[in-house]
Amino acid sequence: MISIFSTMFELISEAVPEHTISIIGVAGLLFASFTSLFSVVNPLAAMPLFLSLTDRFSERERIQTAKKASLYMFGILITFLLIGTYILSFFGISLAGIRIAGGLIIMRAAYSMLNPETGGKKLTDEDQAAAMEKEDISFSPMALPLLSGPGSIAVVIGFATQATGPTDYMINAASIVLVVILTYGILRLAPISARYIGPAGLNVMTRLMGFIALAISVQFILSGISRYFGIGIAGM
């Protein structure tokens, strides 16, 4: 079966111009990195808490908070994309260890997303009460840990461990930008979206994101194991 697909790919490669194949490869990596990151960030799950914490805000203040939270999120994720592996390598952690640890973190987040009634993107009662008293919630708790928490950071560091050159870094950075823009749009339209989606629809979408995140976590772990033992496993 593999030989059949290899033959088909060779035929396609001969029939399609080289620059077209490059574009397809870039688009494929962008789509994969975008869906991976968005499913873990899952701004839809953060939407109810955002509405709760900004209930006392005016419409202008709420929009400003969404904008600042998105910008902080971008800053955190792009920083870990660029220097995350160097920070962990400084402590002597191998790339295989980074991938396995990242997979476990994402798996924990995915399990919570698969059980939104008991888990998900929620704060403790004490943290939520403290957040309600803050004048600015854009950085904490919105950007960190709700939007760019350990799971999102683990995904971004995973991107960095797989990057083979500047092009890969640019594509992954573009996926971060797309997720940030979409997150800002979701938070800005949160009052309207909450009325149409409803709790049931939100739970369904959260579970779907959780399943995708769980698959990503398993692939991260398999990738780390294959790298450590030198086993050839296709995928991340």
C-alpha cells in the first residue's frame, strides 16, 4: 500500500510544477500548525469566563480587554516559538524529553476539554474572585493561563523542535498570528456568540477540540519516543 502511494506521489510530482508542490507543502504545514494550536488554545471555552470577568465593563472596555489579551497572547507564544527550545536546552532537557513532556501537558488539557462539565478552561473559585476585583484582566488571567497556558506553550515549543529552517519558523509564526486574530474576533463577539451557541453547543465544540488536542498529544509523545530510541515514526 505504501509503495502505491509513493508511486502516485512521484507521478503527481512529475505532473505538477515544482513551485506548486512547494505551495501545497507550505499550505499543508500552515493548516496543520493552525489547527493544532487553535484546538489547544480553544478560545470558545474561554468565552464564558471572559464574559463573566468583563460583566462590569463597558462595551469599549470589553473590546479593549479582548485586544490586549490577544496581543499578550501573541507575545507569549511567539517568544516561546523563538527561544523556548533554547531555554529548555539550557536546563539540559533533550528535544525528545520536551516533546514527551509537552504531549503529557497537552493530554491533560485535552482530557479536561473532553469533560467540560468538570474540567476545561476554568479558574479556581479563589482565582476567579481575585480576577473579578482586578481592573485589568487582559494579561492575567486571560492571556496567561487561559489563552496561552502550558498546553499552548507546549504546542508552540513542539513546532520549534520540528522546524528545519527559517521558512518553518515563518509558517508557524503565521499560524500563531491567525489564531490570535481569530481569538480576538471570538472574544470581541462573545456576547453575541454566547446567545447563539449556547451551553450545549459550546460543550460539543469543546469536546471536538479536546479530541483533536488528545490526538496531538499522543503524536507528540510518539514523536519524542521515536526520537529518543531512533525509531522512524511518521508524523510530528
